[in-house]
Amino acid sequence: MELASITREHPFSEEDFEYTSLLPGYRVDLRNARNEQIDRFLNANVVSDWSQLSWKEIGRPFEVKKIAKDRRDWEKENQQDMPVKTSWEYFNRSFHTLFMQDVPAEQQRIKISLKEDFKGFRLRDIKQGLGEMTRLSLWNYVHRIEDGIWDPRGKRALFQGLDVKNPRILFLGAAEGYEAMQLHAMYPGGEIVMVDYDAFCKTDRFAHFPDTYPFLGTNPETGSPKVWYKDQMNITYLVKDIRDLDFHKEFDIVLSVGLLEHVPDEHKPAILEWHRKFVKDNGYVIMTTPRNQMKSRIYYHIMADMMNHTYRELMDIRQMGLYAYENGFDIIRHGFIKVHNGIIARAR
């Protein structure tokens, strides 16, 4: 009875390496357990000397200007710009609904509804249904088929080779906490501190992250690959404004995912300083941002009502790296994976 319970809670093990499958809400991917083909997922060393790079040469990031209808409606009703914290609350709830869907079942529901709308020649409902189907099909491809949101193989490639043991990991703007859990699986034995100022991220986005999702990491006793689960990790989740944290330089890794691109240039030094403030002198800062590529522009245009509640830019890796370099970071590794840029750096 006890073994059966463990099996249900932790359905995958080391026997499942190289296995991948589509579940109703996400992809399970246990391929490349030993990270032996890093360059397949991480194209690094785009820039050899950051001191020689200039903004005139690379240009500024692409600003996504199509705003979610919920935000436009809120601003019209309240006759003011939506506050930043409110915009994040709207975004987190909207984004979370995508993760919680049984995608095939939802696609079938929309198909049945559209069939009835076409029979009744209900043009408004047809238009709405086609829009829902387009957004759901795009989400299905990006998140389930391509696995571009979580991208476990790409993230492991980016995170590989850090000189840490039992690290303390600080995740700024943690949302559901995926990347910190992947790091913790690869470098087990330490602690994760997740921080987000929207309580919904703790109570829903993190709390409802599937307990059965397998993270490929390391067995600390043997050094061989091992499958880890969320409930095996040492995690503390703080609902707090990053600006109010009372930590010092005490973390081996300070991490953010999709944070730097959400503020205009005048605020980026402050964002980067938050990373520097809490990382040990010999620690690592890890950041990712969405890539500026045509399919990302199309994605944020089509998914605007679900995604675009906050200020948002798309960058290439040179732009992201130059922000970091100009604000006092030495870049150890940089590159891009499926839909994200990635940087590992140390404070100068």
C-alpha cells in the first residue's frame, strides 16, 4: 500500500530516462539525463568581448505594445494607468489559467461549441470561438509540444557546471518557481528561497505546480543522474516586495526569469542591483528573458489578452548581456535556448 502511494506521487524514476510524453497540461521530458549534448540546446559565446559592444551596434530591445483587454478596460474605468502591482496580479491569474487547462479536452469543447455556433450562424460567437481556438492551439504548441516555457533540457544546459555545493538559491519574482526547482535538482542539499509580492503566486501558481512533475538532477551520493520531485525539495516561499528583503550577500545563486524585460531602461540598473545585493562575492547570478524572434513577436501579439498586462520587451542575447555588463557583471556564460536568452554572471 505504501509503495503504491509513492508510485502515484512519484510516477517516474531513473528507469524512465530518455522517456517523453504529452500529458493533458504539459510535457514530461526525461531525455538527455546526463546533459551530454549541451550545444544542442544552448548556443553560447555569441560575444567574445562585451567591452567592445555598443548600443549603436545592436540597437534597443523590441517593445511589445499590444496590451491586454483587461488592462485597457481597467484603465478606462479607473481613468488612470494600471499600477504595476495590479498589472502583475492580472497577469499571474491569466497565465495560471493556461497552465491549469486540460488542453485536449478544452480543444474538444471549443470544437463542439463552434460547430453549434456555425449551425446557428451566430457570427459573434464564431469569431470569439475561433479566437479561443487560435490562442489555445498556440499555447498547446509552445508549452506542450515544443516545451518552450519550461524547456527542461535547455535550462539544464544553461545551469550546468556551476561550482556550488548545497547552494542557497534566491529566486526573485518566483511565480511557480520552476527554474529554482530545476537548479535544486541539479545541485541538491541546499535551500530555495522564492520571493514574489503577489500572494497568488504562492497560493496558486506554486502550490498547484504538479507534484508529479519529474525534474532531472543529480544524486548527491553517487553523482549519477536522479529524478527529483517538488515535495523532496527544501523550499521557503516569501510573499514580499523584493525591495523590502532584509537578506545580505548570503546566496550562492540569485535567479530571475523574465524580470529584466518588464521595466524601461531607466529602471534596469535597480533590477540588476537587486541581484547583486544578495549574491555572495563568489556566487552566481542567473537571468533569462524572452528572445526577440519572429515567433515570439507573433506569440505575444496573438496571446495579448492573456499575457500583456505589464510592460514587456523582447531582447536578443547581446542586448541582455550588455545591460548586465554595463551594470557591473562579468558574464560567464551566455546564449539562447528555445524561447529564452540565458546569462550566468558574477558581480564585478
